[in-house]
Amino acid sequence: MLTTRFVDGAPNWIDLGTPDIDGATSFYGALFGWRFESAGPDAGGYGFFRSEGRTVAGGMQTTPAQGPPSWTVYFQSSDVDATAKAAEQAHGRVLFAPMDVMGQGMMAIVADSAGVPFGLWQPGHNKGVDLAGEPGSLCWVELYTPDIAAAAAFYYTTLGLETSAVPFPGGVYTCVNPAGAAEDAVFGGFVTLADDPTEARDGAYWLPYFEVADVDTVAAEAEARGGAVRIPAADVEGVGRMARLADPYGARFAVIRSAPQQNQG
């Protein structure tokens, strides 16, 4: 599961692009207890979602020209310029060129070889989110992709990520972790679109999971506040109880109450 012991290749930031930041703040505040704070007049409307004073995500109001409402997962890089070039060489694309963010760090937005956008963050003053793997924060990320082998090759070349096959009831799950990291550094997985009709219809993308104390209550609250339950709450043996949701504007995410062993250490 995710922690804030960030290493290169691990997710270290996440942000939301939404057509209504006030509405999104109200929605996620009801689900997770978050509050939104502006990053200041020079930040172009960007701000931070905080949980009990700790930053759990970023967010800003966006226009249709900037893409559909969505969550973007960022991965740590000690050299964003080099990583962006590596993404291009691995048949990806640079969507937003590397730039300095007011001394807080360097960022870029790239797309993988299947066209899935994701971010790169080179820490400066801002090392990443303050909270991960705990209730109300990011705890897992999952890539829905048309070709797991091609995705594994791309992310290994670009970020040094390694994959491993883990059996579970009904199949095999492809886990992903930073190069050379210990087993407990696994932070996500790859799922083929062909194995999931819901995601196959919607196309390839990165799906963030947020840890919660009660999946059913959060899913009901999301629906009551104009969001959607894309896949109802269900238990996965040895993993936890989870549901896939969307906010009122269409940004997709999942919630999970991890099985006890997932939160140890």
C-alpha cells in the first residue's frame, strides 16, 4: 500500500480537474472530511484538499478545453526532464512540458503508450502529499489498459516500475512497485480492459483508491450528493471491501476499506 516514504517511481501526488471546484469541495468534504485551501493568487486557482490540516490532494477548476473532469496520479521523478524524454522514447507523449511550479517542484503531464495521462513530480519544497494509506487519503492506484505487457514495458522504461503476478480467487492480479523495492512497497496494479466491461466501455485510465472506514456509507453518500456508484460495494478476499464511484462531474475514483493485513507496518 502507499505510504509517504516516497521513492522514484512511486505515486507522490494526485490532483483533481473539475468544472466546479466549490461543488467538488462540498462533495469530497462530505465523503472524506476534506477542506479546500487556495494555493494563493499566483497559483491560477490551484489549491489543496486537506484532512485535519494535512494535504491529501490538489485540485483546480478546469475548462472542457483542458480535458474531462478527472483525477491525475503523479509519480515521483528525480529528473522530470529525463523521465519525460524516456516516456517519448517508449512511445508515449508529453502533454504538458516540464515546468517549475513556484519553487515547489518540477512537474509534467505525459501519456503512456496507450494514451493514458499521468503526472510526474520532482520534489522541491513540496515533497508530495502529507497523508497516504490512511482513512481519507490515497492508498492504491490501478491502471486499466488494453495491454498489460505493453504497459509493463512502458512503465519499466519510463519509471523503472516492476510488475509481479499475484494469484487471487478467480484469477491473477498484476501488482506494480518501484524498482528494487521491498514487497510492502507495492502501490498498485495493472488490469486489462478486456477483463472488466465497465472499464472497457470507458477507456484506459489510472484509477485512484481512497481508504475509508465504511465503504457502503461513503458509496451511499456519494450517490445522494449527485455522484454515481459505478460498481457497488463488494468484498475481495484478502484485499478488503471496495466500490468504484464517480463524482457529480464524472471524475472516477474508488474507495476501499483494506483488509487488516494491508494496513500493517
